[in-house]
Amino acid sequence: MVSPENNSKKRATILVVDDTPENLVFVSEMLKEDYEVKAATNGQTALAIVEKFSIDLILLDVVMPGMDGYEVCRQIKAKKGGGDIPVIFLTSKSKAEDQEFGFSVGAADYIKKPLSPPITMARIRIHLENKASKDFLHDQNEFLEAEVQRRVEELSVIQDVTINALASLAETRDQETGNHIVRTQYYVKIIADQLYLRGKYPDIVTPEYITMVFKTAPLHDIGKVGIPDAILLKPGKLTAEEFDIMKTHAKLGYDAIVKAEEEVGAHYPFLSAAKEIAYGHHEKWDGSGYPQGLSGEDIPLSARLMAVADVFDALVSKRVYKAAMTNDEAFDIIREGRGSHFDPLLVDIMFEMQTDFIKIAETYKD
């Protein structure tokens, strides 16, 4: 990043535009000791020079055949970056309305002919210093914006890595694969995308919300790290007592995220979504689920989405205690659970997107 002081030491490039060769020579001789000089005898040539070279300031004659100075200035200002180039009109016109019109098309200043070298040089220095300061602030702002964006992206990557590492830990203990995480993420996203496209829950389902539930879905079973191996890895059916212990994984996951949130001392939307999913993905639409026995829309939407995704994937996946079902068998069970286990709207969308579900299951199969 270049400071205004460094910019002022660099030889600036000035474009002089005048249809009179003698005037071009006079002004060029005046400037050449301190500046790089480009010259043009008409508007078209001036525009071509601005297109090709980096110009810091333009001295522009007003009265020229063909395209006059006003039109040249207007076209320069319309170009990308042209608005940042100071244009000083050189003219014998002294009427207030002439100057007012010149400023309206983008002029930075007026210098009356015949030119006074000391006045001309002083005015040029002032405008170049102003431009250098503006360029410096622009560069600084771009740098800061890029740095903020870099840090946001870095934090997002760290967040994603942390979520997936924790989720993988839970899945590894449960002898499930990382593909279960990926599949359920995409099942959730398929339904959430359709909710958004159909305008359902517009106050909740936004592109940001969809990204958030997609990224936090892997934490749904994080509480399983607190379940004893004898229960978690048991190949046969759990006893009633063992199942009661297994069910505590929802609360364990919720508590773990709450504790982490308290230690950080701040509340973030993605952690709220993670808590909802971990705590509520075993709730049922009719209120017969756990751990809170919530029903209907009292169950957070993120948890209702996760319930459909998680059960479907569990049905079509092989586990130590069961064989995998076919897709048709799994869909039949989901259909039977419509309105009792699952949100009816989400089930209806799932069946409309049945092909997409099967594609995800095949693409990320174990």
C-alpha cells in the first residue's frame, strides 16, 4: 500500500489536450521537468490515450473542432476509473454559466487562458495531492475489505473443520461412517431448498439459514460421545434401561454445545442451530418423541428436517445391529410416519424429491 507521501514523489502522468500545436508545446515544456506528459490534438486521441495509459490528471482545452472539451470530459468520466481523474479545463471562456456547465460534466477546476505558469503549476500540484490522498484511502479501504474477507473465510473454515472433526468423533464411536454425516447434510439441504423455493417459513428459511443447518447437521449425534460403549456398540436390541441411557445423547449433545457457548461468552446463530438439531432431532410430530416430548411446530424446524434425514439414512444403512433396507422399504416407513413421527410437509417434499434422495444415497454410499 502506497502512502500519499510516496505517491507525491512519483512522477505523475498528465495528459494535455489542445487542438493548437503551439499550446501543446508551451504546456508540455512547462510540465516536462516535473511530470510525464502525454499530448493529444483532439478528443478521440485523448480518449484513446486514457484507455491505454494510466493518467493522473488531464489539462483539457474546451473549444476544439469536432468533439469539444465538455464532451471529452463527459466520456472520460463515464469510463471505468475515469471519475477519479481530475480534469482541469483550459479556456478563454470566462462566463459563469460556462464554468458551471463544465463543473456539471465533471471538471475539477478551470484555468483561464493565457496560462500563467506559476498559477497553472500550483493548481496542478493541489489536484494531484488531492488525488494521491483519495487513491491512498481507496487502496487502504480495499486492503481492509480484503483482510476482513480473508479473516471471515478463515473463521468459516475453522468452524467447518471443528464441526466435522467433532461429528466424525461421535460417528466413529458409533461405528458409522463419515458418509452418514455427508448424506444427512444433503438430505436436509434438499428439503430446506424446496421450502425456500416454495416460500414456506419465509421468516426462517433464508439462504443463510439453509447454509447454517447444512453445516451444523453433522452435530446431531455429538452427544453419543457420552454413551458407554457397552450400550452404544451393542449388536443386539437394547433393554428398556439401556434405551433410556441411549436417549440421553440428545441432552448430552445439547449440554455440550451450551457449555462451549458459555465458555466463549457469545451467542452465534450456527450454535443455536446446532443446539436445536442435537436436542430435537428425536422429537416426533405427534409429541411421542424425546427428550422434551414436543409436538408439531413447537419442534424447531431444523430438528424436524434432521429427523427425516436421519431416520431415512439409518433405514437404508447397514449397522452392527441390523441390515440395510432397500430405498422402497425406507420410503414406505417414512410415509407411514407422516403426521405422527414426521412433519407432513417435509415428508411430502421428500417424496417429490425422491430421485434426489436416492442419488445422494448412491453418490455417498458406504
